[in-house]
Amino acid sequence: MNTSRTLTVPAGQILVINALSSSGNVALRLNDNANLPVYLSASNTVFLPRPILLPENTTLKPSSSATITIFGALVSSYDLYAAVPSQFQSVGLAGTAVHGVLRTASSRPAVVTVQKTGDLVAQGWATDPTVAVRRQTDTTLRSILFTADASVTTAQFYRASVRATQ
């Protein structure tokens, strides 16, 4: 990227920068009004101790005529989320009804998705639309209730994905 070029992070994407390299002394300008807090000297590659995440519509441009090389990735903002540690407790079966409690490590708002598969090797996980998830008075607990298909004679495996809401 040189001064005649501007890079704009596409809508719905996040640019994750892991390292930067330059052909000369330069800073990387954000949205034409601020320098990224990484200054590069000629033929120097800077590996960042933590990645820099730039949201959609951010523009990047070198502050001089030097060329900057960015090492990183564009990631869909939908795929970048904070997982919430969780575990199932008190799982039981009453007839064809499966019930249990999912405890999360945090009381912050989260989305719980329950998936099932009949084949752990093929990894054919699919969201189970029959699952009801209800938050309890203790905000770290969620009741999970769904009906198992009694006509299925093979094993069914279930997992919960818990992620913080944005």
C-alpha cells in the first residue's frame, strides 16, 4: 500500500493486523486523522504483541510515500465473538423429554445455541429447533428443555454453544 492507495475495511468485516512491514520510515494513518501507534522504519517488520482489530469502514493510508505491507486477515464480524465458558448440570431424561441446567461463568447476556448430531466422526452438527432455553432468576443459569425423538434408535449427541451478545 502506498500513499496513492487507501484501504477501506469492507462492511461486515474486521481487519485483524498481526504484523506490518515497510519500505521506508512511515506511520499508518487511520481515517485520515490519526496515526496507528506503530511507526515503521525502512526494511523493518514489526510483529505486534497483540493483534490490532479495525472495524468496518476504517480507512488506512501510509503517512509517507513508503510502501506498507500488512500481515493479517479479514474476518467476518459474525465470526468474531467472545465465548462464554459453560457446563451442563443436572441433565436428566423423563420419557422423551431431556432437561438440564446450563451454568455460565458470567451473568452477562449471552446467546445459547444447542446442536445435535448422530455421528461424532462426520461432525454433522445442526441446530436443534425443538430446544427451549430459558434464563433463570440466577442469571448464570439457563434451563434447557427439549424432546428427544423416540423413534431414533441410534445415539444422538448434543452440545451447547454459548457466546456473548454484541
